[in-house]
Amino acid sequence: MQIIPTDNTDIALIPEPYTYQSRATGITQGYRTYTKGDGKSRAVIIIPNNKVDAFLLTQHSDNDMVLLEIRKGTTTFYAASV
């Protein structure tokens, strides 16, 4: 989390995040965090940049994988944390 503001990171893919009581912990509160599932999430995508639009594709996401459609300006792409 300390590297994200210093490197101006727009997207962070976190496999195997630290969890406590089935929730990913240690993530800065102001960042948008995407996970899927009710149990222990094994994949997280963090978007700290408010200028980036992201949509969770729930039909392709579960506890082991998170898939986002990401738009910034006129560019659209997909990011997966597995």
C-alpha cells in the first residue's frame, strides 16, 4: 500500500491478499477494492485513481478470480487477478 501513492499506480492486482474473518485487510480505506464471493477471497483488484472507471464482471468472478472491465478516457480493457 505504501508504493501505490509514490509510483502513481492506477491499478493494483493482488493475488492471495491477507485476510481476517474472510475479508481482505491491510488495504487503504480510500481505494476502491473489488472482490467476489462470500468466503475467503483469494484475488483482489485495487483502483486508487478516481479517473479510472471499473466494472466488476460478476458472471466471470468468484473467490479465486476477479475480472474487471476498465475504462480510462477512450481506452477500454480487462484486468484479471487470479
